[in-house]
Amino acid sequence: MAKPVFWQAAWAVAYKDLQIELRTRYALNAMALFAVTTAVMVSFRLGPLGLSRDPRSAATLAVLLWIAIFFAAMNGLSRTFVREEEAHTATLLRLNVPALAVYLGKLGVNLLILALLETLVTLLFIGLLNVTIANVGLFLVTLSLGGLALAGATTILATLVAKADGKGSLFTILAFPLVLPLLIIAVETTELALSGGTWAAAGSGLQLLAAYTIAEHVAALWLFERVWEA
Amino acid sequence: MNRTDAALQLSWQALAKTYSTRPVYDQLAGELHRGEVLAVRGPNGAGKSTFLRLLCGLERPTAGTIAYQWQGQTYNPNTMRPWIGFVGPDVALYRELSALEHLQFLAKARGLAADQAYWRELLAQVGLAGREHERVAHFSSGMALRLKYAIALLAKPPILLLDEPTAMFDEHGRQLVAQLVEQQRQHGLTVLATNDERDAAWADLVLTVGAAARG
């Protein structure tokens, strides 16, 4: 069976964005810098390098992990569409690529970058804070679902924000209420994973996270063309 | 003008465009057939570029309709877009990509065959032979415009929309566009938005816009 043109177009957009990102390293550098700075800063107070050896709870570590991921992601992923609008290359895309293929291509790149970011942040936390993950499977599933939801939220928000003035601040303001429920659930489930909670205990949290992710992606697919072509 | 092949027709009826409360034009009507060239003329701000953006669906009219009849089917500007080649100052290129990478990306995005030989031939046709691997960041404005022509022609589109087609070109570039417009007569139609008398001379029909704005 021939490969549908739609997926080929989405892949073309993703490949093009990766080519440009690897040449400019704008998002990668901004996100890596934020992630490393946060992890090192936190380690000085709570980690083995720290002056204080205050008791560390799984809850604190889970919150800090997701703070690092969230703010680093906000720092870089909004560039997906803002760069296209600012450089006026969005018209070239509108003329040549189906709207949905643009969305899926950019979502794919954001997912990849976020996966790299989550890996980096996790390794930094393990290395600098001596974090031990009691339930590795649960931790990975939470990171994956949380990342999927976060990438979806940032991609569709970036589309909205790219059309508006005051792009930088607007992105964070819009992102906050949309991703807050996701972060609360992700923090709770991560805390369980770190402290050795069972799959059964995390069941409702994972279900909520999965439902949130699905609802958000369906809404984004429905909204995208209207916003992109507006 | 040869109208024996009526398989391609562009028509616009009762077309109006208003920005906020400012009318750009109202009740525009007309049609264009295969082999014809239309020049849209008018003062600055009269809506020449807007007319082209309406024709490819980048903007929506306030009122009226635009329709393409092609191979027995009717298309609106959005559904016709894959068969439209557009050149204009609104379309920017990726500074980080080379000329060849642009064609590679857009060919894949449009579902066209990966044909390096054709892409190189196209770049040579627009005067970019030997510059295939150079990034657009190093291009002059004239070279960037040449690449925009290569992109517009990539899918051999039956519709060519050219906004300020020679604005960045020297005499050699102008000849290139004249040649392309002439070639396009064989298999499609062309709409130019221009105030340059020499560009307008290529046209069979002229649409003057701006009357509504002037009241």
C-alpha cells in the first residue's frame, strides 16, 4: 500500500524542523540550560553537594522534577510556531502543507525534544540528588503520559500565541491553567513511583492522566486548522 | 487567446473585502481561462496583494465567491491550493535551509516524487545553478526571489499567482519572469499584482482595484 501523502507531509515538516533546530539549537540550548541550572541549584540545597541535609521527601522531589520539566519545556517548545510567524515562513507552510500535517509534524518534534529533556532532567536528578526510583515502570509511564500531554498543550498553545502580540508572556499565562491539572496529577503519580507505590495505588492517577492527554489531543486536532487558517 | 481547452477557469463573483470598517473593494466580478494572464493594478493599499491572497485562500472574502473549474470539478481557493504556485513578498524562506533543501522539503510535503535531477533543473532554470547547497541566509533578495519561483513551479501548477513579480529583479531576472509567464500560457493561467508598466504589458486582461477605497 502506498504511504499516504498526509503522513509524508507531517514527516517532512518534522524533518525540516529538526534540521533547523540542529542548526540553530535555539530550543535545545534554552531548555538544557534551564534544566541543568535548576537541577544544580536544587542539589546545592537538597542534594549531596548541599550544605544542609534536610530530610527529603518523595513529594518534594516529584514537585521539583516537574517544575524543572515544565519551565524548561515552556522555555523552548513555544518557539515551534512563533518562529514560523515571526520569520513569515508560516505562509510558505500554509501554501504547501495540509494544516493537520503541520500540527502533527510539529507535535512530533516537540515530543522528541521533550523526551530528550525528560531524560536529561531525570539523569540530573538521579546524579545530583541521589534520587532512587522505587517503581521504575510507574515512573516511566508517568513521564511518558505527562510528556505527551505537555507536548500537546505546548504545541496548540504555541499556535494560538503565535497569532497574538506579546507572545512570550501570553504563552505562560495561557499555559498555566491548561497544564496545572496535568502537573498536579503527574506530581502525585511521580511521588508514588519514587516512594515505591503500587500500580493499583497509582491507577486512578494514571487513568486521569491518560484521559487528560486524550481529551487535550482531540481538542487540539479539532481546533488547530481553525486557528492556523485564521 | 485560445479557448478551445476550457478545462481551467477561475471566476470571482460579487467579491468584496473589508478590513475593519475600511472597504478595500466591493462587487468585483470576472473570470479568467487557461492561457490567459491577468494583471491586477491599483495604487498602494488598493488591495492588489489581497486579491491574490483571496485567490489562494490565505484570506477570506467579506462577501462573494471565488471558484475554480478544473478537469470537470469545482474547487474553492482552499481546495485548489495544492495546484497553485504563489510568489510574493509575503512568502518568506527558511534562512537555515539551502535552496535544494527547500525543494526537497516542499516536494515531500506535497507528495511529489523525490527527483533531484528535476530540482536541479528547476534551480538552473531560475538562475540558481551552482548555488543549490548554499543556505538562504547567504542569498541576496534577488536570489531569494528566484528560489521562490522555483518553489512555485515545483508542482508544475496550472495556476500561477505572482505578487510584485519582478520587484527585486534586474533586467535578466525580468526576462526570466517574462519567459515563465509565457510558458505558463501553455498549461494554465497567471494572475499578476503589479504597478510596473512592463510587467502589466504581459497581461491580456487588466483588473484595476482601489475604487471602493477612494469612495
